[in-house]
Amino acid sequence: MNFWNSLTIGIREILSHKFRSILTMFGIILGVASLLTTFALIEGLAKKNREILNMLGGIERVLVVPQEVPAEQVASAELSPGRTLADAEAIRKQSKLISAVEPVYDQSALFRREGHDYRYVFRGVWPDHLTIQNHHLQAGRNISQLDLDEAAHVCIIGTKIVEVLWPDRPTCKPLGEIIMVNNRPFKVIGVLENYESDEAKRARLEGRPIPKTRYGKYWNPYDKKNLTFLVPFTTMFYDFKSAGGSSSSSSTSTSATSSSSTAGSPKPSGLLKDDPGPNYKIDELALQVADPSNMKPALDEVRRILLGTHRGIEDFTFDTRQDWSDTIEQQTKQTRFVGVLIASIALVVGGIGITNIMLASITERIREIGVRRAVGAKAGHIFTQIIVEGSAIAVLGGLLGLVASFSLMRLIEFATDSESMAIVHTQAVLASFSFAVVIGVVSGIYPAWSASRVEPIEALRYG
């Protein structure tokens, strides 16, 4: 008896007991559906986390943050000026492994335009800010070196700022228009892209309602990026921050403050070009490592540079996204392992069901087996037929389980208001289906072995 004859007999046996066969397959169907759904949902969640990480600058973005000085440096800690503009200038000039650097000033302000007000934080930045923060312009241009040199009253805004200050034209690109920032005029020179999740973007493009949480609101993880309001670093310094300079530069701060009320602020000729300027403290210092694979050498290089500007005091450390990325991957692996383990239980239960049904089937067909043995069928033929029957049940159950998994994914996404779309990879489909086939083969081994050991004379006694 060849394989195809065994397969034909096995399928005929399955079709002759449809209800029993469906009940037998049910465990396999649930197991495959659960397994593939677990793979897909975990992969979708991991992709969502990676997407958020990349949109916030990726693993190559590094922050220089303050830390407590080592115990042996406590007595001389006051020698360090802290994070200052001189740090950014030194890194930009001396580092070969850092592709972008930016000092940042933050300031809360009232934005006003034709009776529409909004209070939020805006930032004074260098042109590298868009690169480091992974911002993209939808319209207009970036802040230029000329804007820095002249302390120009220009700004780049996000789409949420546009929606608030131009409520009658929420999707407009208001290039050239004026926004008052604490009663100082700033001209819009750029509008950033609207940042949203993949699921929200798909819904918008397909004309569907944007998914909302169970509380009836739509949470966008990129709202903070959409509320971006950027001005040149020097404009922020001379118009809003100059009074906060160090005592060694109080005269400069005073002169800058006296003239900051007008749009024609003095040119900061020595602040950003050849001279790193006085040790003006900054609110944030961000870097972009040119090659993430060289993260450690790059940070060692920056540490050496900063120890020079901080007079040997190590009152700083680095906040990297590598830990975040590693955590995402580790949690994904752990969640996948636990999910697959739980989903596999259903497949094992389905396999036990196949074993039980096949044993019952052998008892019913014992006389048939005896007749076949009596007319020349070998034990291996009987073994092969039973194995094929069990495998056929598993294969059919696996195929139905793959179909059921897509319905299960949609149901889970609907019930949980999930914005993380399930992602089905070919490898996951093959793994789920292959597991079902293996379970079918293994489950049929014992019944097949039992059937192959039946003696023809004893089998023919059953009526």
C-alpha cells in the first residue's frame, strides 16, 4: 500500500465520521489559531514600540544629563560650570564620531494669533535639532546658520499648533504668517509633518474613523512632537534667557536684555561661531551618534571632551536609548515565549484528542484490520495508514486554524481597542502549521503502533 492509497483511505474515514472528526480537529484549530494570533499580536506590539523609539530619535540619540559627582570630587565640584553652550561647541568641533549636536533652551510662553491663545513650551535650538529629534518638514525650511547669527524672529511649528491657532484652517501651512510669543512677533518659516500611529494613518487614508480608546478619546503617542514650537537658539537666548547667564557674563546679559524687547536683537557674533562664548547654562544637550555600532567609542570620546570643559569634574552622564531598545527586544522575546507556551497547550490537548479518537477508531475497525492482515497487509502498512489518518486530521485542523486566527485577531483588536495592528509573518504561519502537523504525527504514533501489533486471527474474532 503506497502513501496515496493510505491518504485516500484516511480521508474517506474522516468523511465517514464528520462530527467526530470535527470535534477531534477542534483542539488543533484552537491551538493553531491561538499560536498564530500570539505571534502576530506580539510582533505588532513590538513594531509599535520600535516605531515610537525611532520617531523619538532612535537609539543613536543620546542625552547628556547631570549626575551626582563621585565622592572623591565632592570638594571640587563647584569648579564645574555644568552643562553649558561651551560643551556643545567643543563636541561639535572635536568629535569625529558624533554626527549632530544641539544645545536646547526651553521656555513656557503664550502663543497668540488673532484672538487665539495657547500656552505651551517652546524651544531654542540649532539646525541639528530636526535631525536629532527625527523631525521632518512638511512645508518651508529649517532654521539656518544665518537665523542664528542674526537672532532672527522666525519659528517652526507642529500641526497641533496650527490646529489651535488656525482653527478655521487646521490643515493649512501658514508660512510667512506671524505668531506672537510673549508679545514678540515670530514669522513662521516651517511646518512639521503630522505625526500619528500607523493604524490612525491607515484609518484616515481609508476614510474610516480613527480608533479611539474605551474612554472615547484618541491617544496619539506623538502629540508632543505635533506641539513642537522651535526658534533659533540665539533668539531664545537674547529675547528670553539672557538674564540667566553666569555671573562672569553679566554685562553681556544686561546689554542683551536691554535690547531684547525689539525684533532687532543684537547679533551674537561670538556666541556660536569661532568663540564658544561664556558658560551659559543650557536646559538640554543632545547628541546623535553617527554609527550606533560605535556607541561606546563615541561616548568615550564625548566623555573625554566634556571632562575638559567641566574642568575634570564628572558631574554628567549619558542617557541612551540602547537600554530602551534592549528592553523592547527582551520583553518581546519573553512575551512571545510565554504566549507560545500557553497557546501550545491547546495544541497538545488537541493532540491528546487525536490519540483518543484514533484508539477508538482502531477498536471499531479491528475486524477490518484483521482482514487486511489476513490477505497480506504488513504491520508497516497498517502503521502507515493510521499515521496518515492522524496527520490528515492535523493538517485539515491546521488549515482551518489559520483561517480562524485572522478572525480571532480582529476580535481581539476590537475588544481591546488596540492600535497595534497584528503583523502576520510567513515564518509564523509556517511555524504554527508545522507544529500542528508534528502534533498530528506524534499523536498517531501510539495508535498506529497498537494497530500494527494486532494479530489477524484474534482480530477476526470480533464481529
